[in-house]
Amino acid sequence: LYTYQHGHAEFVKYRDTAKIMGDYLSLLAGPGKRIYILCREGLIYLDERTGTSKPVLIKGFQMPNNSYFPFVNFKDHLFWSNRSMIYRYNITTAILDSVAVKMIRNIEVITEDSIWAGSTSLTSSLICFRKKIIEPVTASLFDKKFISADFYIAGVSRVSPRHVFVPVRFKGFFLYDMLSGRFQEVKVF
């Protein structure tokens, strides 16, 4: 792991934590000036203020080789998948939980408790961590009729405390109401 020294215009080795957790897969900047690194055997966070790193060891956790792994954050939670589970880690309480979902391609966060998980078959499901519920996104949730039944949510942008803007692959743009759980079409062009 290297840091870029702006004043010196060079990369400097930061630490060698790969020996602790295996290969690095992905990283993201989180709250509190921490950098979170997803590794083959768990998660590491680096605290820029103190210069310390801490591994988050996950019993039985192993990321497969040669795969894409979504790794996102929302407020004080990190979400990622290892193809058979979706994990949620609360960085404030250090609580890790998971839901068994196979072949995840993307994770789109709605709230700290709910996400949409897109599969490699280009469909999406609503995942609720608290209730451990997995609900496929279906035509009955939309305000218009569709010929095909595959719904792949390709992104999320919060536009109000109650609504998120959602592009659905080959279907258009929608406003999702978090209270009703319904999608309303938005004409963009």
C-alpha cells in the first residue's frame, strides 16, 4: 500500500499489511479520515490521523480469485459481497452482519438497513438486513406496464429524505418512494 506525497510528487510505501489479510481488492474513503481496504481475508481500516491500521477479521471469510466485488459505504456502514454473501459492517459499533445472496454484481444503498443487490443475471432484489428479507424487484412495484420481467437497478441518487432517483436498465428513470416501496416513472428527455 502506497501513499502519494503531493509535495514530493512521488509514491511512498505506507505499510505492508498484506501479510495480515491477503491481497488488496478494493479501497474507499470513509468518515473520520479513514481508508477502508477490502482484502482477500477481511477488512482493514487505516486512520490517517493516528497513522494506525486495524484488521477486521471475519471468521470463515474468503474472497474468491478473479472476480469483481462491489464495495460501497453509506453513512457509518460499509457494504460488500463475496459472491455468496452480502456483508454490512457498522464502523461505529464494529458490528458485522450478512445476508446470503449469490452472484452479486452491484450494490445500491437505499438506507443503512436496505440495499438493492443486482445479480449477474441482470435482475435486482431488495435486501433488508434487519429482517433478513430478500425481495425481487418486480413489475408490480412500478406505475407502468412492462413486457419483460427483468429489472436491474443501475444506480441510486438520493433526492429527498423520502425519495431516491433510480435508473432501471432498459426501462427508464424512476423515483422510488421509500415509504410506499413503489417506483414512479420520471420523464428525463
